[in-house]
Amino acid sequence: MSKKLITVCMALFALAAFALPAVASASPQITHPTGSRLNPETGECTTVKKTICIKATNVGETLLKDGEGKNTLTRCTTASMTWYLRKNTGTEIEADIHTATFSGTGATFDGLNECTGSINNLTVTTNGEDPVGTKIDEGTVPKGTPYCLLATNKMNPDEFQIRGGTCSESARLITFIFDVTNPLGGSNFECKYERGATEAIKGTFTTDTTGDAILSVTPANSKFTLETGGNLLCPAGLSLEISFTLETDTVATEPVYLS
């Protein structure tokens, strides 16, 4: 092969390397401290082996907005989730979210303080069948928790997704129930909302170059629709605006990082 042809081939290989999509080099991983990847293969969380306990806590208020995401209907001052981190390979994160709680500054109902709104107050029930028997409120929601949180190098950079079911199961609906204080003075009523099995909630996370891991969801990627047959006083659609930070159960108040 002539030197000229070899030179042309090398140039083509170099061009192809630069043409590869940037997402292929992304490596989402959870670390603590920064740069030390957490390994669930050697962990155990609430007797569940090969897991690490992760807690997510809200940063600022959690807002429940209308289906278009324009108007805030309800505010929750406290929100938290507990995860089983099951996979953290350096190119893929999988975590089973087994509890999710939301509360506000309103009256106590079913063990939680109501989130407050300009028209009415409500409590949010999300829990399904918890594999370790943790009960966070008095209700049980068909197709409630657990949820699966995913982040891989095949997604957009700094993106995560949440879908219904554990990460080892097929994707399914996500549902939750509002117990609403009737603004007209009658009996309280329920509003049940769902998001389809093929419509994962999408969010973005900050990396260790900008600080500790903050995961955020905006209304554009989190719309839920009212289940058929719902109360006429229930909005036809709702969306979420929430940000939360992460820490492990063994290093309380010290955030973990994403890179």
C-alpha cells in the first residue's frame, strides 16, 4: 500500500473518531466522596443484599402545577424518596425507588401534613407494595411505588428517567392519589392520576464539576392525566416541578455526587 493511501486511510479513521456522538463517552456514576464510585455489589440496605441505601430530599418547594405547567395549584414543603441503588457501573445507574412522601404545612391527614393550595389542601399517597414492608401512610395505591430510576451513557448527557416498576421488571404505569379537602365544605374526595408505561418521567442532574448531585424534574416532562371516572373537581392534568439532593444512609447530611 502506498504511503499516500495509508495517509488517507489514517485521516479517515481520525475523522470517524471525532464524528462519534458525544453521548457515547458519557459515564453517569454516583460517587462518594467525589470520584469514588459507590459499589452496590458489596453493600446491603435494610437486609436487601447488593444494594446501597440512597435518600433523596427536596431542595426548595415541590410544586404541583396544571397539565400545561403554567399555574401552581399546590405546594409541598417537604418531599423525600428512598432508593435501593442496585447498579452503578460507571456507564449505567439503576435504582429502585421504594418510598416517596410529600407533605406540607396543612392539617394532618393519614399521618402526613397536607400540601397547601389557593383553593384546597391535599395529601399525596404514592406507596404500593413495599418489598420490605415499610408503610409511609395509610393508603395503598395500585401501580404506586416502587419506581425505577435509570441513567445510562445511551441517554442524553446529564439525563435520568423514572418509570413504574422495579428496574428488573417491565415498565408499567405510575399512579398516585390525592386526598383532597373539599373546598365546598362537603366530604373529602380522591383524585387519581397516572402516567403511561411508555412515558418515563425525564429529568436532569448536576455533576461534580458544578457541585453535589441535584436532580430536577420540570413540568414539560412530568405530566400526569386524571384517571377515567375521577371527581369533577379534580383537574384534568397535573405536572411536577421538583429538585432534590442525594445522600447515603451511612453518611447523613453529606451529599453524594454524579459524574
